Amino acid sequence: MDEIDSDAVSGVYDELQDSHEAMWDQQGHRSLHYGYYDDEHDEPATAVENTTRILATLAGIESGDRVLNVGCGAGAESIWIAAQRGAEVVGIDVNEGLLEFAREHARKNGVAESVTFRTDDFHELTTVEDDSVDVVWGLEALCHARDLDAVLEQVARVLAPGGRLVVGDLFQHQRDLDDGERNRLGRVDDGFGVSVTRIDALESGLDAAGFTNVSIRDVTEAVRPSVRRRGITGLVNYPVQRLRGLFGSGSDRELALYRASYEVYKLVGSGALGYYIVTAER
């Protein structure tokens, strides 16, 4: 993808809304994220919740904390943080349809008074005041950034002194990609509406934005089963979607999504991409 903007990202999710709803019904949770597998969490739904639990623990989220969830999507993580940690959460996203799902889900889970969902772009954070939050949470959100440095500057602005940032996402490892890997990554970027960057670019950006106590954890092995599961799903559904397209009932966006899921699986397998959890302090 040559350039990412908020409308393009939102458009991807609009086109895939029906697919996402079907997937949520099938998997039993309203999340699009990768799961963190261990001995106690070896099923998709529990592994995805485990990802949220681990990030919350590493960020030290506790009762009374003010948490900003950037790229909150359908709100599953925001709701979990409010319900399980007693935090006050603001979730922002550029897609109003997903935010409506999030608001409904918050009401059903009894946390509507402690979770607010707003339309906002994390490059600007126009709805968030300076020094107003204790934790900024970004789970598979920074991959949508068209300007990572601008996002990190905004995160630093809204964090109170001593505030924390926690990120979980796919990044390129610190090595050059070969031609085949670059082509695969291009299909990932196009299919998901993302721009997967190198992990050292995030590290440099955090330093430039004034963050300290930066910790970078490569947790690829724990996430690999989730990547594999999605990759196989993509491999199986891609030809089906192509066949549907021949009869006029297929979606180019869904076709690109399935292809991208498989490409992530191959790129993680080749060591080009990894999954990282990053924490830092302002």
C-alpha cells in the first residue's frame, strides 16, 4: 500500500463488516487480534483474552487508571480493561461502525459508565487533552499509522508524567527482506490496510519522542499458533473466494484479506516478521 489515510483504513473495515460479524459469532469473542498461547490458554478465544491480560499486566493497569485505547475497534479490550482492572477507558477509532458495536457491547457488559468510545485519529488525538491519561494502549494499531513519529508525539503529549505506553503488534525484524518477502509484505499491507514497519523504527521513534524505560519483547513463538490458524484459514478460503468472484458474488477485499492472512503466516515462518510487545514510560 503506497499511502495510508484514515478513510482508507475505515473503508477496509466497512467492506469487511459482515465477515467480521460472522467471525465473531463463530469464535465466541469480538476481537480481530492474535492470541497469546501458553499452557493455560490453548484455544483461540482464551488465547486472545490472554493477549489482553498480558499487555494489561505489563502496563501495570490498575483500578482508577485512565487508559486511552488507540485503534480500539469493536471495543473488546477496552471493555475487558474496565471490567477486570477497574480502569476508566476511552477508546478511539476512525470507524464509526465499529464504535457503535463497541458502545453496544459496553452496555451489555455493564461498563458503559466507565468506557467511552470516540471517533478520533491517533495521528491527531483532537479529543484528548494534554497530560490526561495514565496509559496509552495500542494493540495491533500502530501498523495502521501513516506517520509513526506523529503518532508517538501525540501519545507523549496526552500521557501524564510517569504515564505508560503498551503496544502489541507485528513488526519486521531487524534485517533486510528479500524480493519475495517484500512482495508478500506488500500484499499484507494492501490486504489489511496497514504498513508494517521495522521494530527498530519503533525503538528510534520512542527515543525521539522522549520515552524512557523502553522494553521490547519478541513474543512470536507464543503468537505463532494464532498466526498459523489464520494462515490456514486464508489458504482454504482464498480459492473459494476466487471462485465466488467468477460468479459475481465474491469480494475483492475479502480475497485480499485471505491472501494477506496467509502471507503473514509465511512471513512469520521465514523470520521476516515477528510479534512484539513493547512498553515505555513518558
